[in-house]
Amino acid sequence: MSRRLFACVMAVVFVFVVAGIGYAGEVEILGVKFPTEKVVEGKTLKLNGVSYLKKLGFVKVYAVGLYLENPTKDPNEVIESEQVKQMVTHYLTSKATAKKISEGFIELIEEGNPKELVDANRADIEKYASWMDKDMAPGLTAISTYVPGKGVIYEYQGQIKGTIPGNTFAQMYYRYNVGEKADKKIREGLLGL
């Protein structure tokens, strides 16, 4: 009798292990699947964390994933490290208009960074916000990729919009996502906390 019970338990464990292997290559949040690894600019990036934004408690706005060459839970490492890093945002609503997205970006980057840094980099902030020029809809994406020596490359709805050179804007961008003043849910999700 105990052999039969042991065999049943082992069969159940085997099924869970095999099932887990099938899903080991991606993480799903709000129906969006993020691969756990991807190659960007010739570097293998690993999914550091995922999160999402909801408004009014039930309107799903977007799901977002952070990819790093060297995953970390340290926000300063995410902000300051010179490695290829990428934020992938999948929109889940048609209520995210270009105006709301660009104004929201400016507001959050201003709140998440020191005023003197914002003032000194106002032109870059406004240029980046101007690239958010079309309303979003479910299934559309925005991708920001930092490449050391190049800067932040922005892809919006599948189109490369441009690059903000250097690392100052990149640090501001990642600070507003995972820094001390970032939205707590977004910050903790992206840091894998």
C-alpha cells in the first residue's frame, strides 16, 4: 500500500516538474507574457522583474518588464550601472491617449528626479515625451533601451523614434521607475521584491 502511495506522489511531482519546465521561459502578468531572457544589442538580458499599472482599481493600463544584463534588487545598481537595460511596456487599454502618456511621463520624471537635474535636462525630457505621439491600444508597446556609449533608444508602437545620447537621461529614466520616489508597486515589481 505504501509503495502505491509513494508511486502516486512521485507521479504528481513529476507532472508538476514537467509542467513547470514548459513555462520556465516566460513570466505572465495580466495576460502579458514576458520572456525570461532576450538578446538586445548582442547582449543576453534577463528579466529582472515585472509590474503593472491599474487606474481606479480596475482599469488595466499596462504591464511592464525590466531587463538587465546583470539582474539586481538594488535600485542604485539599476539606475547607475553601465550595462544594456531595457524597459518593455505592453498597453492594455485604449484610454491611454498620446496626450495622457506624454504628460504623465513628464510629471513622473519630474517627481522622481532632483529639480536641478530636471531643469538641466528639460530639452531631452521634452524631446522624449514628443515621441509619444500616438494613442495606445491593447497589444501595442513602448520600449526604452539603454546602450552604454549610445544612450536611450526609444521605440514606440514598433517604430524607432530616436535616441537621447549619454547616460544622464538614462539615469533619470530608471530613477523615476525604481528610485525612492517611484510608484511603490512599479518599483517593487521591477526590482523583483
